Amino acid sequence: MADIPQAHARVLVVEDTPTQAELARVMLTSLGHEVRVIETAAMALEVARSWQPDAILVDIELPDYNGFELMKQLHAEGVESAVVVVTANGSINTAVEAMRLGAVDFIVKPFPKARLAVTLANALEKRALVAQLRTVRARLDRDRFFGFIGASPPMQAAYRTIESVAASKASVFITGESGTGKELAAEAVHKASPRAGRAFIALNCGAIPRDLLESEVFGHVKGAFTGATSDREGAAKAADGGTLFLDEIGEMPLEMQVKLLRFVQTGTFSPVGSSRVEKVDVRFVCATNRDPMQDVQAGRFREDLYYRLYVVPVMLPPLRDRGGDILLIARHFLQLFSREENRRFTGFAPEAERALMAYPWPGNVRQLQNVVRNVVVLHDGDLVDAAMLPPPVVMPGTHPPPAVAAPSPPPTDAFTPPAPFLPAEPPPADPPPVGPAPWAEPEIVPLAEMERRLILAALKHTTHDVPRAAALLQINPSTIYRKLQSWKANGLVPAD
Amino acid sequence: MPTPPLTAGFAAQLAQDLGPDDVRMILSVFRADLTRLDGELHEAAAAQDATAFRRAAHGLAGAAGAVGAAELEAACRAAMARTGADMMGPDLAAIHGLAEASLDDLATYVARLDGGPHG
């Protein structure tokens, strides 16, 4: 008989009759398996725990207790080996009982080698399929992925793309509205990649003054420009071996795009003020909240650079298209902020959940984060009820058009006001740089007024992103919420 | 037609599956099992120890079944239910006879393996 090809497996034989045990050992060894023979159920349990066999051949009658009892214990301990019952009794009852207790198959003594080979191969295949199914289900059902929270189909698609592309060096281009988690996605690409142990360098092209961008990316040498008092390494060098994340890539000036194109093509660059060429190994991840092809067509983005960077697109859906993720995320933030702020909240009342689900969240996750932070800072209790939610979440008349009525608008240049706490002010078309600006003598005003102006300016600069504004001001976000509440009460900022 | 003590077909299958060396080794283990367990069976019967008797009969049945000695296996399984004075009944003599016949059959079979083509 030609042997059936078998993958090498660990097989534990639980059999107290030497003739039968030796027969099984010889057959299994000749099939290429690693075999251990144990005489008692108690010993078998120990070996199953420590050796983790792929399959276990169990005799029903054992000296200490029977094979069915052994199977119950293996199941209770989570041993995942494929169990095949070996019996002299081929009755239906024995077979049914064996299957009921989790056996993959049973085999009647005496058995020829071919029958043992087929039975074992089927059992191992079934075990492998069950393991694969579990893995696939876990992937499909997962509600967390690196820093993301969400189990909705569009997020599952994003997770799969990120996972698939992570292992390669291909450039990744992330698109999505403001607040959808583009930087999280970039970090996920890095963390899931073989570069995870190296640097992840993030650069916001929209937040760096044009004149400084080249130096930020490529570094500079001492004396390259006024203020360059020493050599400075840029993001490209810092990301060597790792990942360089260029956020708001659409904001990059055209002249800088030329230099970036050369860097992407060759992996080489020269620091500002130097003719020295440096070579690095960098994986590029870019992001924009605009339609990059529209930028190309409008002449704002180089087509050749677009095709170099837009290799694997990852599209992050707006929160309004993510269904139940809204509540998953809201509960996560509620738990987090309640702990931080020492509040008792354990969840949302049904009416509050309906309001959260009905609101279209133009500012996406960032806005939801702000809303939950606002609630936690200003209230306390067991459940968040609808009355605690700030407008316009609880004012349906003020909602922007819901996503079901109008599909997600394509990303545009226009800023989407995310936060409901301040009067809507259009953001500056060209946001001021974050970097240090020349210091002008300030107007002398009461300190409280200066504080109010500074906080409002930080909010305007961050497009009403309270945590980011708080980070810039190096204060706690709850301070900003409390100040805003107080200013609204005193008419110092318009009420909602 | 009476069933041979060692099922020739199954033994031939074993030789084909395992090769003569492994069959010789298996049959030597079987011989040791038969000798030991037949002795244990008689001792248990003489001592009226039903538990030991059942265990020995079960072991003999398993060993016989493994090599296709169907008649011996059946006799041992029938004996497993005996208790008290029944343990010393005709089953014991029949089992002993079948075990002896199996060992004779085995010796012939091994001699044939040693002497030329098996099967």
C-alpha cells in the first residue's frame, strides 16, 4: 500500500495493552509522526498539558478511569488536540458518546495502517480547519485593532488592508475626514510591520512653516540659514529603518514636493546647506483629508509624486458610516474620562444612546471624544442621560444632513467644524504655523482676559480640538471645558 | 470452517503494512502479553478477585484484538462479565486453549516470515 502523505504531527497514544500500544506506535512512526505512548488517563492528561499533541488516540478502557472521562477533562482544560477514540466496540452508542464528548472520529480495533492514516489525517485536517475558522472569526468580529475601536464592516475592511500591506515596504496613502484616525492608521501600519522595532516619525506638513519644512524633513547643517547654529538631523534620517508618516501631505508646497519625489525615488537626500548625499531605508505613509486626485487635477499636487505615494490606499470611513462603533467608542471614552475625572459613570441611558446614534458627527471620533469629555467634566452620575449631552447632539434641528439621506461628502478643502462648544468660526484658509513666531510686545490686559484670548486662539488653531488645544497650552482639557462653561454663563462667548 | 486462532488475513495485512521486522517485534510483544495475562487471569480466578480477573480478561481481549485473534478476543470479552465461581468455569479453559493455539500459530507464522516470503 502506498502511504498517504501526512504532515508531521505529535500523536499521543493512550493505551494500556502493550500489543495495541506498540502496534499504534510502529504504524504512526512509519507515517512520519512523533509518538508518545501513555498507559493511564491521569498521565495522559499531564502529557497533553505539557507536550500539546496535535492528536490523541484514546482507548476507552483504561486502568484508572475511562477514555470518556479523560475526554471530559481534556475539554475542560481547553486542550485542543484532535481526539480519536480507539475501541473494540464499534457500536453506535460508543460512537455517539465519543462524538458528544468532542472526539473528531473513532476507529475500531483491529485496524490496518491505511485506516489509521486516513482517520488521523481527517482528524488533523478538521482540527486545522477549526483553528483557521476561529482565527478568521476573530478577525471579522474584532472590535479593537491597535489603537482603533470599532467592529463595523468598513473598519474591518480598513483593518484587513492595514494588515495585508504592513509586511511589505509599499507606500500607504491614508484618506479620511478630519478626526477619523489617520495617524492611528499610520501607527498601525508601522506597528504591524517588521519595522515595528524601529522609529515611527510623524510630520504634519500643514503645521510646519514652508521655510522650515525642508529642514524638518531632511535636516540641516550648521550655518545653512539664519538660526541654524548647529547640525540638526531631520525626520528622514530619524526614520531610517522605520516609517516616515507625512500627515496633511496635500499641504506640502510644490517646490518641496520635487525634493520629496527625489527622496521617494532614490531613498537619498541632502541636508539643507550640505552637498553630502545620505541614503536611508524608509517606509512612507501619507495622509490627507482631501481627495488627492482632485489636488493633482487642480495642480496643487504633483502627479508623479501622487503615483509614487498612492500605492496602497487606506480609506477611513466617517463616524456616521460606522453604525454601532459610535457607542463602542463613546463607552470607551466614558470609561477612560470617568476614571481620569473621578466620576461614577458606567454607561449611557437608552435615550442618550439614541441621540449619539442619530447625530451625524461631522467632526468624527475627535468630536465624539470632545462630547464625552464635556459630559464627564460637567456632570456626574451612574448613567449619562440625554439632557447631559451638549447641543447640537441633542438638538436634531441643528444636525447637518444625516449620512443616510446624503452619502458621505467627498473630502474637500473646506474645514468641517467638529466641536459644538464654540460659535462656528471658519478656520483660516492657511493655518498659522505652530512653530515659534517673532515675539511682539503684547497688549496689557487683565490676566483673565489674556487667558480667555489665549484659550480661544488655541481652540481656533486646533479647529476646536479641545485635547489638542489643552496639550498646546499644557493644561488639562477639563480646564478648558470649565472655562468655556463659565464664559458662556457670563456672556463672554456666545451661547450655543 | 473454524476461525484460525491468529487471523491469517490480518497477520498478512500487518506484514504488508509494517514489514517483517516490525511484525516480529509486535508478535513478540503479543506473546509476552498472552503469557503474562493468561497467568494473571488464572491467579485472579483462583483468588476469586473479580476486579483483577476482569482487568486481565480485558487486557487479553485488547492484545488479541490488536493482532486479529478474533476468537480469543471474543472469549475474553465474554469472560469479562463473569464473577464468583463462574470465573473458574469453562471460559478459563477455553481462553487458555485459544491462547496456546494463538502462540503456536504465531510461532508458525514467524517461522514462515523468517523462512521466505510472508503472507
